[in-house]
Amino acid sequence: MAKQPIHFLLINQSDVKRNKDILNFRYPMLEEIQEMYQKIADYLQVAVNTLPEEEFEFNIESFAKKYDFNITKTFHTLQFLENEDLIKLLDNSFGSSKIRMAINNADLYKFQIANSYFDNFIRIILRKFPGIFNNNISIKEKKLSNELNISEVKLINILQKLEQKGIISYIPKHGGTHLVYLQNRLDSKRLNISKERLQEAKEYSNKKLEEIIAYAYNRDECRSILLLKYFGENSKERCQVCDYCVKENRKTLKQKDFEEISKSIIKLLDENELNIEEIIDSLKEIKKDKIENVIQYLFDKDKISKHGNKYSRI
């Protein structure tokens, strides 16, 4: 019989309030979602029925401060808009720069003839990135400069000059958060979001939170049974080790009986080391579950010790 570890669950009313506040932030009202969607468009200057191709730099803290939004609610509302596939937030801390050809093939050929300095560089780029006329191509400047056998500084200088001349679009890597639209920017009042579905999701999460709070404050039921109920399972078998079960097991023994059984066990162990079966055999007039409860209590309170499967008096 191993010594049971002791666990503590600490909770107070401020914990309950904080978690209920978090729940409210996680499930914004439809009007709050509509307002934030509109403010994002205002902040980035995106017109209705347009689908911008670029990634917008988007500092969430600055955005929230500008419109006096609670920062926690801002994060959760943005997450909701992402889940609805309206926008996407990108962490570009480990992103890459992008290049794209800004003129057609014929005009590029004329430029190469007139600007021999860039000709070899452009030829290599065209071979390496065949889709560069139609798509933004991700590049790593350091890796590309090594492949071209030039310094990274020189590569960036060439890219910048080509952009200044209108030959390519060059978007250097920027750290931080970026925002992209996944579909045409809608009129905020026409977002296809169900108010009823929002309320149902919030009520379900609130029900689960109340069950957790009830578990923390529970004094009247086995905690294992409560946990199984939380996960949709039913059981009537008590765990025998939680605070409720220990209290109930102790109640089954009257104080006088408990003291007598304790004395009997300690007397046996004063004379010999015994395993639990030998103790039970020696106290045949006492019920097995009572003996086990008292042994567990004496062991937890360091009144007796255990070596292998044998108990002895300390």
C-alpha cells in the first residue's frame, strides 16, 4: 500500500471572477465583432468589396489603443474573425522577403538590352524563379546572395535599384504581426455570423466553467465521480483517496473502534513485521475494509512504516 500523495486545489472568489471575465472576452457579442471588423478596415484603409493582395503590418497593441479597445477582448475578437475565415494574422518573425516582376517579358527584354549591368542578375533570377511574372516569390537574401556569389549587401542594393526603376516589386522581410484579408472586405453589418450560434457557444462554455467551479468547491461527492461526469461518463464507484472519500471512510469508523483497531495493529507490528494479508488474518474479527482504512491512516501519519510489502512499527 503506497503512501498517498497530498494534492491541494486553491481557489477564491477573485479566481472565479477572473475566469468569468475571460469567458466574456472569448465570446464577444455580434455588435462588438462587427465594430472591430469595421475598425480594422478603417485602420488599414480597405474599401468595401475589395480584396487586397498585400500583407498589412498590424500592431495589435497600437490598433487597440487607437480605438480604445480592451486588449484581451481585441485578441479574442481577432481570433474569432480568423476562425470565420475573414482575415488571417501572420507572425512574420521568421518570414521571408518577396519579389515579383513588375513589367511584362517584352519590356523586361528592352530593359536588359539598355542596362547590361543588371542583365546577368535578371537572367539568373528568371531561371531560378520561373513564376516570378505572376506570383510573389519568397526569398532569403543571405541564401540567395551565397548562390549568386555576391555579398548580401550588394544583392539588396540590386533589388532596391530594380524596384526604384519599376522593374520588380521588392518587399523586404518585416518582423512582427501582419494581417491579410482572406475574402473581399464586407460591409460590417452584412457579416454572415449567427447571433444564436454565438450565444449557444458561450452558454456551453459557461456551463463547463460552472462545473469546474462546482468541482473546486465540492464537499459532498467523490471527486473522481465528478470528473467522470464532466467528461460525460457515469460511475458510482468512489476513488477512496480524495478528500471526500477519506472523510467518508473515517466516518464509517467510530472513534472508539478506530482507536481499538489502531492499538491492535500497532501491537501486532511491535512484535513482527507483517504484510497486509497477515494483519487481516490476525484480526479476523474485524472487517477487512476497516483494517485497510486504519492501516492507510497510520501509514500516512507516519505511525507505521513499510519495507517491501511488510509493515513495521516506527
